[in-house]
Amino acid sequence: MADYSSITMQYNTGSDASPTWTGTALAQNGSAGANELRMAMSSGSQTGSTASASWPYMSRPTSGTSAVNQLWAFSADTTGSQIATYTGDNTKANVLRLNFSADGNPITAMQFSYFADSTLTAPSAGTQPPGSHNDPFTNGQSSDTSSTAYIKINAFDQGLTSGGTQRTPSAGSVGTNPSATTGSAGAATIASNAWMSTWQSAQGFIQYISGSNAPQANTSFFWYFTMVIFLGANITTGTYTVVFCLQYTYS
Amino acid sequence: MPHIDGLSNRELFYILNGARPETLRRAYWAAKINDTGDPKQDWLSEARTKLDLRRGIVRNTDWTADVVHGGYCDRIRELWLFCPPNHLSPHGNTACIPIHEPHTAFQFKVGAFASNIAGSGCQRMRALLVGRVNDRASGDAIAFIWDEEADVMWEPWHCNLRNLGTWRESIAPPGTANCDEIGVKLL
């Protein structure tokens, strides 16, 4: 079978030095608060048993920008844990990873970014409030983010090389700490056996991360990545569910 | 240029595994590898299933596993794309690419894994491409695309397997194709 039978996103429930990925796969097609990543501020009232509908709001800064400093993973509506290594900056390496099964035949490099929803409509850079099938996080805003997205991403190599070598990061920092204006047009290509020095903005496939070539076929692997989410004084308020999208090709 | 006779009802019935084109729920590729008059000898079709003894499952015909590893890439005469009914074509679409040289036919799909922050995730096919390399030195090619998200079959897309671009903004340019996996031999 040429498509991967299983792709899951896993989060670290341990420390950066001793990550724990076992049993943390976010399955597909959950509903009613299940299988969610939720963002929050440390000043909020959220806990590991807070229901999705009761998840506390985050206040945007009165001026400038600030990083969201907590990320939580929920396997059920009221069953979740904080991803301790998501800190809202570049100090921790082991935060998130994609887990690929051993039966895929990728034809080209893989790409990932964020979108407003599952329609994967291209964001409208800088537009606040957002239009249909857009959201404020991936649109960004001119003064807050120089019209890049409020979400910044980084990846460790492309996970698996074309020759079949698994790339796994060590604990520690991830490139240069991003700011709210970090990001460049088009694809930011991964660095060989390293994190990218400069983070990328996650603005659909307007600004995104790409591998360098097709990973080896029929080989299970992990692709390690991380993110920093910003808020800004000019971000449109509301409730949003942005979508992580990995694009790949297969025969 | 080879003459394309089209498909007989008998061939179409075999290729689509008994389904009528207007009842398709997804797109499929099919490759003509022979001209005996017996569909079983002449066609490899993704819509048909086979027993995979190695994995112990029944699966659809697979391009890499069956066409490429089966040694059929030098025998393909025609490459077809069958698209389901859509908002622009209620009876579906069909495309046929005549293949003039061995190892110039290709097929691949664009897939996506999408996972929400505050939501669920899913894995899906975004597009299915069938194509032919027109210049093996440069990698220039032409392809028909069934775009699952746009719910249309696109007009012929001029591309290059050494640097695949994109046909619309929401599809990231895939980059360089691994031609070994799709059975293409570039110079």
C-alpha cells in the first residue's frame, strides 16, 4: 500500500532531556473535545481535566506581542496533560513529532504548515479580521507580525533521509529564538541533521517548511518539530481552531 | 503517435471493477499494457483489487508495488484517469494520455495529514496525477490532475519532474520527484 496506513502526532510528556512519547499519539477523527492540542497562558485556570467548552480565554496584549506560554494535549474532552517542553520560546527541542508507519512510498519531500481549517484555504497575509476560511493566527497582521503568521515553526532535518537515516534531535535550544515578525516567503528548507537556524512562519503554503527530498520508502520514522505561538495587540479576538497540515506525495 | 481506440464497454467494466463511471466515489488510474483484446491481459487498474500474499490483505492495485516492481513501466501504451462525478461534470471526467516511450508514464498522489489545535485530525488524498514525461533530458512533463478538494479535473498541467511546482496556491510545490518509485527514467 503506497500511502502511509498511519500518521500520528505525538507530544512529549517528559522532560527535554528524557522525553516520553509513549502513549501520546493524537489519533485521528476525534470529536467533542477529544484529540486536541490546546493553547493557554500560564495565568489561566486550565487544568488537565478542563473541558474543551470551558477552556479559558487568553487576553491579547494591550500593545506589542507576546508568546503563548502553554500547550496542552487532550486525548479526551477532560483527559489531558501539559506539554512541559512547550515554553513559548526556543529553549526546548523535544516538543512534538510526527510518527509515520512503515508502509508509505513518498515520491517527493514533505511540507508542513498551519491553516485556518480543513479546507486548507490559502491565508490572506496581514488581513484582520480574517475572511472566510481564514483565521487571525495564520493571516498575521502588518504591525504585529509584518504580515507573517503569529505561529512560528521549526523542524529537525526532515525526519528520515532518502537513505533511511532517522534524524533525532538532542535536548537543548532550537535555532535563534523567533520573534513575532520571523518568517520568509515560500518554503524554508530544513537543515541537514540540525534545526533550522531561522524559524519559519506557518502561513499556509505561502510560508512553510519543506524537506529536501523524499524520505526512504517503506520505513517507519519520526519527524521532530516544534512551534511558538504569538499573540498581538492587533489580533482579532474570537475562538479559533487552527489546523496543522502535513502535505506529502505517494504512489 | 499511437492510435487511441478508446474503451469498449467490456474494457470499462473490467477497469472499473464492475462500477459505472457515474457512480465512482473517487478517482482511479488505469494503464494499458497490451492489446490482446482480453481486458485481463491488457489492463492494470487501481480500481481492481488483488490478494497481497506478503501482507495477507486484499488491496487495490498499487502503482509502485504492481506496475513499477511488476516490470510493466516499459509496456504502458496508454495511461487513463477516471474521475468521479463533480460539480462541473455530473457524469465524471475521463482523461487518456498516449505513451510514446517506455518509462515515461507516471502516477502519484498528493496526500495530507491534518490535525487541529483544539480539534481532531484526518489523513486524506488531495489530488491524483497521471502524466507523461515529454523530454527525458529536461524532465518536462504533462499531467492530468484530479483535485479532490477543488472537486474538478484540471486541464493539462505542464510540469517538470526535476522541480514539480504547483497548480494552485493551497498545494505546496512538491519539489523533485523520486523517479525510481514511479518508474520513470530520466536522462
